[in-house]
Amino acid sequence: MKKYCKEKSHLSAYQLEKFVSENSIESSVIKIPGVGEVTYEHFKKKNINTIGDLLNNIDSYNDLLNVLPKYVNSHRIFCAISELKPSEVTETNANNNNEITINQENQVSVETELEKIPECQTQ
């Protein structure tokens, strides 16, 4: 059993906020950060066309691994889709077998991300 690691997603707070604000479960899976043409075609073959279709096929990070092709950033995809439906997408903690909702993790806000950019710092 593999473990989800948000840091491996390499998805900034800005990218995540933009994805969440511009998409819904009715949006095409191609809109998910980390999904390119190969993954999109792979999903189409499995009749997964929308983000909602994908969410209906997974309950955890390991479920996502079972529907993805090899060599994609599964952490990036899971991070993004978990923000659209956080109460139902979970991660299984391999150490103690407890389920933790992604929403309970330490989330970085857009403001925190922007504060790291010198041009955005207030004086």
C-alpha cells in the first residue's frame, strides 16, 4: 500500500486555488493538474470522462493508483481532486490504518504562497 504525500504533488496553492475555482465535478478530467493527453486517453478507455466520474471510481489514494497509468504524478492528481470533494476522498495512513480526510491536512493558503514572492510582500 502506497502513501499519499502532498509535498510530492508539486502543486502550488495558487495552482490549486485556480483549479478549484475554475472547475467542478462536471469538468473534463483533462482539466486536472497532472493529467495530460496519455492519461486522458487512458481515462477515456475506462469510461472516465469527468472529474465526477473519477471521484465515483475512487475512495482513497490507493484506489486512484489502480485507475491511473504508470509514470504519472498521482500525488498531484489526488491533491487537486481531493479539493473538489474533500469529505469523500480519503487517504489511508499505512502506519495505523486510520482514515484521514485530505481536508484535515495542513493546507497552505494562497496568501501564504504569495508572501513567499518578494514582489507580493507588503511593507
